[in-house]
Amino acid sequence: MVENIVVMFENIVLVIFFSYLFVATYLCSLSSGNRLSHKLLAAYLLVVVVDLSNIIFNDFYQAYPDLDMLRYNVSLFMGPALYLYVKTAIYNDFTLKLKHLLHTIPYVIACLVMIPNFFSVDNASKQLWYDNFTAVAELTFIHFMTSIQFGLYLVAIYKHIIRYRKVVVENYSDADRLNKRWLTQLIFLFTLIYFIGLGRMYFRFSIYQNYELERLVQLFMVISALLSICWILWQALHKPELFNGVSSTITVTDELATSKDNSSVSKTPTIETEKYDAIVLRLRNYMEHNKPFLDPYLSVDTLAERINLPSSELSITINRKIGQHFFDFVNLYRINLAAEMLIKNEQPSKTVLEILHEVGFNSKSSFNTAFKKHLLMTPSQYRKLHS
């Protein structure tokens, strides 16, 4: 049983190794799109390749144990590479800076920890480390540090994805920007691999050590890694552009409101209420008469410029005073106009596809989703109900 698992494990690792290497090479060769994003995803894949290389080149690493230990610690770059990749995917103005070298500190710490009892001793003593792998305090420390570090990076990644969604719904009206499903699902896959890895650690380092179960969990782990690269390849074929990024300088309403509360303590609530009531009236008049929502790429900055308001004031007005996100606020006008057009007696009647493009949507799926959200039925059902 164990031998079959080992053979299957090694075969899958071989497939993963060359698949990751191929995709990483391809990403580095791309000259279009977000090149930094491509290279950071490639960096993550190459870190995995190096981490798995000892299984394929075991004899080579046994001859050079120092190099093998440097390879062992390279997994500490997985979290930073994935984190920086996500930031490049969601922020179109993200660039690498010197401060990002701080992400290398855990790797440096891991290497320093190994100096006294590994890098500074002879090969015979190093072999004793390999023979007592789970009992070596330094290796246990590095293993746990890697797991905790990657977990913290995953938390930070999810926080950025959630913030990205808030920025989009509060500042943009096109559904394409809101499409973060691809990246979220990819991170879910990596999270699954992470938790499987925690299970492997449990059977490896706890008092319930079980070699067979550890190997079985390790097999599930590499199968998940294989699924992740298949997922990347599948999505790359169907959606070459994963994200329409947003500026990292855009703040969400909660941050704007907090800033205003801190800087406007001298203003009375009555004055503030009158001010925002006037903005709401002015905004609704402009929306009804000028129909800016017909622009499928209308943003809060564009609308604020047209009605001569600071974008922060407009954002707070829509989100706090009206009680809607900008995305829903604009789409409601589009849906109301579309509803009128659906039941308008024309010869010939316009199709749903024609109507959705006329009112400012650029895809049928986003139109159907918004229509059902606001009117609790599909466009076809609405037209049939009022025919």
C-alpha cells in the first residue's frame, strides 16, 4: 500500500514539476498584459518547482547537503510571491520597491538558524540530521514558521480581495471589474493545499506520528497542486485578462467617512444633513435628465467631475445618505430604463440583447443578474408578465 502511494506520489510530482516549469517559462516570455503580474505568478510556480526538485534530483542533493538545505528553506518564498502576485492583479499601479525585500527576512532567519549545527559541521553530522529529521529542533522550527507565515499571507490576501470588491462597488459601474471569481477560486485552491499541508504536519511532528497517513495526506496535497496548475491553464485559455485593476490609492467609504469625522468636528449635524440632501437632489436630477448611466464604464470620479463635486463627497453621499453602493445605484437606473423598454409597444420589439447594450450593460450575464436583483425576476419573465 505504502509503496503504491510512494510511486503514485513521485509520478504526480514529476508531472507537477514540468507543468509548473513550463507555465512559469511561458509567463516570463509574455510581452503583453500585466508583465509584473505574470512574472510574480511565475516566481511562485518556480518556488514550488525548486521545493519539489529534491524528489526528482534526490541523488544530486544528497551529494550537496548545503544546497539541499537552502532548497528546503525556499518554501518561505511561497507566501510572499503569492501575496505580491495578488496585489499586482488587483492594483493597476502596484510596483515592486526596496521595502518589499522585507519579505525575504524569514528565509534569512531560517538560514541563520541552520548555521551552528548544520552549515558549520561535517557531512557525517549533517547526515545525522536527515536520519532524525522530525527530532531536529531547528527543522521543526522552520517547518512551523513556514506554515504560520503562509497562513498569515493568506489572511492578508483575502483582506485585499475583500477590499478590492468594496472599492469596485463604490467607485465603478461595470461588472467586468467586479469579476474576481477567477482569482478567488485560485486562492481557495491554494488555501486547500495549505490546510492539507497542516494535516501532513500533524502526522509528521505530533505525538500521533504515522508514516502511512503522512504519505497519503502528502499524495492529496500534490494532487491539489496538480489541480491548481490545470485550473491556471484552463482559465488562461478562456480569460487572458484576469482583472481590471484599480488604483491602490482609492479609499473605501468607511475610510473616507472616518477621515471626514476626524477633520470636520466643528460642523454641526444639521449643516451636514442639509449639505448632503442638496447633493442627493442635484445628483438625482442629473441622473434623470442627462442619463450618464448609459456609459457602461461610468465611474464615481467621472460622475463627480460632470456634476462638479469632489469624488469623496459623491461617494459618501451615495453610500451613506442614499444607502447604496455606486455599482447598485447606477445599475438601478439602468434596470428601470430597461424595464420601460421591455414593455414599450414598438414594431418590431427590441430584443433583450439590444436593450441591455442601450442602457449601459456590456454583458448579458451581468444584466440578468442585476435585473433579477432589483426586480426579482428575469427580463424575459418581466416582459411576459406585462405583455
